Amino acid sequence: MKRWVPAGLFALIGLLVAMTAAAGLGMSGGATQPGLYGVTWQGSLGLVRVDPDTLRPRSGRRVPIAGEPLAWSFAPDRSRLVLGSAARGTELRLIDLRAMELLGDVKVTRRGSTVATAWAGPRRVLAVVVTPGCCGAGDTIVAGIDAVRRHVVWRQRLGGSLQAGERFGGRLFLVLGPRGRSLGPSRLVRVGPQGRVRSVELPEIRSGSEPAGSVTETWSPGLAVDPAGARAFVVQAQAPVTEVDLRTFQVRPHSLGPWAKAADDVVGPQRDALWLGRGLLAVTGSDSEKAPAGLTLVDTRRWRARTIDARATDAALVSGTLFASSLLYDARSQRVRGSGLTGFSIDGRRRFELYGRQAITGVQPVGSKALVGTRSGIALIDARTGQQLRRFRRFAMSLIGGDAPILD
């Protein structure tokens, strides 16, 4: 969720760490059934196995973690996990999930923050580091790590600020904006397992940030990948949807009309993109700290678009249900507002509405269920029907079931 939120909400948002599908880099057809893990506090932070039905830690060994987990990803066969933490800067920790044992740590760079990792094979991990360390500004470095010998093999400095990213086909695809505190056109960069880099300019996709009086104007684009068609889609306010063929790097802009709203003059827009399959792309985000961009479905076969929820800032796909929600924070009034949670079919038919006008702090897939965070607590619901299965007074655990999103 790339947005403006009050510090008081971070604790609740932190409990709902997004969990994506296991079809990331290099996942083979013989991969084991995905397991569910969590980070709990029992005197110190530790990684444990989690029962997917009760969402409680299983008995057995726990692996020590230095701080709240960041930038984790699973090996192709899910036998190992690599993760960073807020307490370790650019140091990554490798864990054997079968034995639940610590394998060792790797120092990636001397400065910066690790914001993403990806496995490009059974022994190669790609790590994305941003400097000076936050907020989509500065520069972006990608490092290749030997996961067996646990050392850095190569580093590539990309010369731009990280805006969005996806894993696909054993490679990282990153949207970069201007370096430092400035606004300008973007580019899509591909980084391979051996450190080879290819990029293409996206002149109509504006990104970056720069001071604007007492605030910072920020433009954050969204990126989604169609794995079957090997296509990337980059979205931004006041811009056509930009399609990039990931084999040839040919760029095709598609103008879809007025659904791309005007940006706020002060803080700027942010967009998120989510590939749904069946040729459909979901686009959402916000145009300012007060204005949702809405949830729009884009048919990438016919290049038509329609907004199905004008109130939404966020979307999540769980077990065939497209969830729409919103979380907006007005810094002047210091108030948080939302629009509850709405479930849609993939083609945009409304299935159910929940939680009135509450702000939704996160939606996390747990098999055919979804863990939903609101300001009044956390609930487990059936993703297909919206039926509430359980409500948690306390849920002091970060769940890890798939690779962490890049720069979420």
C-alpha cells in the first residue's frame, strides 16, 4: 500500500503482510504444497510454522529473526526462505524450512535498505537495495547472491529511483523513476540472474517525488505482469496504460479515456495494478490523500475500461474473489476514512459488502479464506461468500505464505 497513513495505524497494518501466489521466479511443477509460516514474539522474534486452519503456531522449532520481516521470498521448491529485517539494514538471512534451521546471513551492501528479494534458481537470489534507504527516492542497486556459499556474486547500480516491481521468468522487472528528489519519465528495467540489464523508456509514465512547498509531491506508478502472455502493464494517472512485450521490449501505449483521473496538485497520485487473468487488469490507487482513484477493470484484449467501485484505493484477489477497499488519511484533520470491503467476481459482478464505511488496513489470502484488518480488529472470512469465520481480539503475528510484494 503506497500511501499516506498515520503512524498509529502501522502496528495494525504490520500484522497483515501481503501474501502473494507461489508462482514466482522459477517455480517448477514439482514444487511442494505451499506452507504457511509466521513471525511471532515469544521473548524474541522468531519464524514458526503456522496451522492454516487455526492460524496458530504449530509446535516445533522456531528460527530467530532480528526484527520485523522484510523483503522475503521462497526458493523454487520452497525448501528455503530468504528475508531481511528492519533491524539488519542490507543483511539477509537464509533459513532451511524443512529443518527449521538458520543457514546464515549475507551482507548485501554497506548502505541502503533491502526492499525486495527473488529466487532466480535453486542457488541464486536477487536482492533489490534502495539508497539512501526509503520512500522511492535515491538510487537502486540489484545484487546477485550465491545462496549456497552465501556471498554476493555481482552488483548492478541501475541509476534511478524504485517505483514498482514484479518477478517473472527468473528475472526482476522494475519500474524506475528519476534519481533523487525529482519528477520525470519512467523506464522499465529487466535484471537477470547473471546481472545482465535491459531497459526501455516509458515517456508517458511520470514518477518520482520532489518538494512542493511544505509537502512532497509524489507520483507512484503501478506494474502488473501477465505471465501467460509475457506482457507487463504500467499504469499512472493522466497517462495511457503502457503495455510492454517482455520478450522484445516493444512498448504499446493504450489510451482508455477519462477513467484516468487528474492528479492532485499538491501530493500527486499513486497507482497499483493487479493481473486477474482472462485478459483482465485491475487498476486502483489514489489521486491524493483525500481522493480514491477507484477500482477499474481493463479488458486488455479489446482495450476497454470500466470503473466498478469509485470508492476504492486497494484491490486484492483471493480464491476467485476480487476485493475492493479503501484507506485514506487526511493529514490536516488527522482522520482516517474508508468504504468497507466489497467482494466482486473477476468480471466485476458485486457479490457482497462488509464492514460499512470502515477503513480496511489489509486483505491477506489464506487459501480460500481472507484475513481482513479493520480499525476495530482482524477477521477471517470465507473469500467466496464473505461469511465471517472468526474474529481475533489480538493477532500478534505476521503471516508469510508467499513472496513479499516488491515495494508495497
